[in-house]
Amino acid sequence: MTISRTENGVYSIAPTPFTPDGSVDYTSIDRMVDFYTQAGVTGLTVLGVLGEAPKLTQEESVEIASRIITRADFPVIVGVSAPGFAAMKSLSGAVMDAGAAGVMIAPLRTLRTDDQITNYYRNASQAVGTDTPFVIQDFPLTFSVEMSVSVIARIANENANAVMLKHEDWPGLEKISALRALEEDGAMPRLSILCGNGGSFLDFETERGADGAMTGYCFPDTLVELVGLAGKGERDAAHDLFDAHLPLLRYEQQPGVGLAVRKYVFQRRGVLDYDAQRAPAGKLTDTARQEVDYLLDRLARRDSRAANLPK
């Protein structure tokens, strides 16, 4: 069960649950996978930026990924980004052996020119193995690496195992249209395009040709419904649902606080036992928690999924 260029739907970015002392919370991991199953997601992406991957040891990364893969009945993509190709190769081999559906690779922050970016992905493709499908992570707001449409096309043309783009450029709607135009003209192979940024532009991204979402908003069931409505051409219903969630979605997208919000809401939804992050990490202030509670109360008037959440 490996990913291909035709993937669509919602691949949720999963957080890594921790206990207050920083230990991995495997009980919550099991409950979290069950929650995503009930939410109807197409798949999961684990050990990404918001999975706190840099704070994990190699052994923990493999154990967490393996635990999730074993429990899930859907494809699991594993982030294997690393400063060097040796670590990337080791982690990729271990998680693919455990049953991962593919891996996700972010660019090094030092990459600046088009040739540096394409050379990096060519080497990364070799490191993970050309039979291992991988996701190109295009997130300039975090990685400070600007991938033009032509660079993404080069990566797709040069690496048969580059099958998906995690699109998080901002603004990025025109980028989706340009990529689909190149595909239509035969200038590049098709890539599955799944969008991030918490779903901030998902209402229009699907209309521009995106295949769905790969993000970690605290209501993944909403993203599943939204992508489904868009796929059926129910434009107004999709936008109405998006509009109802936009205030909370926007709040969760704040740099530096988004993961804390997400884990707090997941705790309130009964997914996680704790909203803890592994150090170093920020915490929600009492005021911020009250603001999130207020947004949930307002959302509950329009979406019952936010109603009656214990505090």
C-alpha cells in the first residue's frame, strides 16, 4: 500500500503525543489513530514539523511510526527529513520495512538556487531508494526555500518516485494552477497535490486543482467533509463549512502557538490525555486557552462536533 501520483482526500498531519514529563504517550497514540479512522481520513502523515520530529531520537521515530502503521488501516507517510542523507536513508529504510506508504522530504534551509534544490532532491531520491515514493514538501514560510513551478516540474521529471507535493506556499493558488497547466501540456508528470497551512485556503485550493489536504487542523473530520463537498461540486456548502471553521483555523495557524492550540483542542475532544509538548516548547497562556474555548463555543452553534467538549 504505497502512495502514487493519483492520491486524493485528506492526509492528516498527526502530532506526537507526550506525557507531562516528556515521555512518548503510546496510549494516546493508539486513541489518536482510532480517532483519525473515525474521522474518515484517507491517510496520516507522521513525524513532520508539527510531529516534533527533531525532538525525537532515531529509535523513538521508528517505534512511533511503526506503532501507528500497525494500528492504522490506511496509508501512513513518514517524514524522514534530516541534515544528512545517511540518517535519511536509515530512517526511510526502517519505516518502509515497517509498512509505511511513502516518505516526506523537506529541503535543507541552506538551499538557495534552483540547481541546489533539484540536486538535493535527486540525492534524496537515491538515499531513500528509487522504489520508495516520496512527497516534496514545499513550505517556504518555515524552510526559507523558494521552489518555483519550474523547479517542482524538474524534480518531478527527474525522479520517478516523486509522486506528491505537499503544497504550503503562500500565496499559492496561482502555483497550483500553473502546475496543473504544465501537466496538461505534458511538460511534467502528474503530481498528487495535497495542501497544508492548516487548510487556510483549502476552499479555493480544491477549485484550483488540488487533490485534497495534508495538514493538521484540530477538526480533521471537517476537512474530510469539505474535500468531499468540493469533489461533488457542492461549492456553496463547502464554503459555508469552511467559513464556520475559519476563526478557529486562523487562530491555530499562528506561528509558534499552532501546535499548542491543536493539542489543547485534541485533549478537549478526548483524543489526547495531555496537551504536552516535548521541551523546548511553548505553552498556551490562560488567556489563550480562554480564547480557544470561546472560539469552540461559537463554532458549536454551527457545527455540533465542537459542542459539549469537556474542559
